[in-house]
Amino acid sequence: MAGASLRDRMVASAGALVGIGLAGAVCAALFPVSMPWLIAPIGASAVLLFAVPASPLAQPWSIVGGNFLSAVFGVVVAQAVREPALAAALAVSTAILVMSLMRCLHPPGGAAALSAVLGWQSFSGHAGDFLVPVLLNSLLLVGIGMLFHRFSGHSYPHQAQPVGGKAVVHEPAGLLMDDIDGALADLGETFDISREDLVLLLARAEAHAATRVAKAQIAAAATRVAAENKARRTRAKAGH
């Protein structure tokens, strides 16, 4: 991952340990034996939340809304379509559409929808036995993530912020937000980074490039002056 350090990797691992451990313990204490205390997609949610907390896919509404809405529509499809393969395909495709329209796209949501279809028989037709764990798992994980990232060095919920001690650049020199939107439209791809973070990234890259060019110009000027001084001394000696 771009920008990831060994510290970030250790923080992500520790966050998942704390997040899944606490969420599981709370749900195990609250739920009856008949209900699952953790759902599998929450593990994927933890990867996003703790490993890439700046991702738009890892924000609170993405996790809670993406998982729960996908689970709801997965249950609806499971009840309406009896053919397992068709139901699985419809559940995941519907989840993607709903998450995109509701601005809470979250990859584990697809797994939540699929789990609703594949595990429907095990819930004996009781939708609450699946939906309640999905919702509570997601809410607990987000709450734990908010507390954890107060000490991890990462902002969560993520907000694009200037680098401490560095000059604030609202937009990269020579570039406007419209230019960035135009470039994104030209590429025709969806990237896992917010427009605001992209602006900050480009601004910092331009600042580093300007520093590098300035140093190179100073070095070239110093070399030129040294050469001129050497030539001047050589002529002076030749004159004697």
C-alpha cells in the first residue's frame, strides 16, 4: 500500500485484535445461543477500518450502511428467490447497486448479502437472527475504531488535513478542482481516494518537487560560480 510503514502495519494488526475481540465479546454476552455473535464480513470490515482508515470505503456510514443495507436486501432476495445460485448473484448485484445509490459502498457488504442467502436456512427464516448481529457488529466496530484511531495517529472518521508544520496549499499550483474532476472523467476509473485527499497529495508532491528543483538550481549555480572563480584564478596566474 502506498504510504504504509511498518508502524502502520502493526497498528492495523493491533486495531483488528482490539476491534474484533471487543465486538465479539460484547455480542457474545448480549445474544442468545441461537444467534451468531460475529458475522464473517465484519472481518473484512476490520481490514478496511484499521489498515486503510483514510479510504472512503472504510468510513462509518460505509461500514454500517453498507453492511446492514446489503444484509437487508440479501434477506429479501433469499426469501423471494429459491434457486441458490440465482439468489446469490441477485443478492450481491443488488447490494452493489443499493450501496452505490446510498453512498455507502463497502466491499464486505457484498459478503453480507451473500451470507444472507447462503445461511438463510440456518436462521430458520428469522431475519432478525442475522440482521441484528450485522447491525450491532458494524456499530461496535465503528465505535471501537473511532476510539482506537484517536491514539493511532490516523484521523477517523477521515478528514483531509494539511501536514502539520507545512504550508497550507488549498489546491495544487496551476491546478483547480475542476481540472482534477476532468482528469478523473478522462480516465474513466473509480479510485479508492477522496478528491480532497487527492488535492492534498498533489499539493505535497508539488511542494517536494519545487524543493528538489530549487536545490538542484542552487547546486548548479554553485558549480557555475566555482568554475568561473577557477577560470578567473587560472587567467590571473597566466597573466603573471
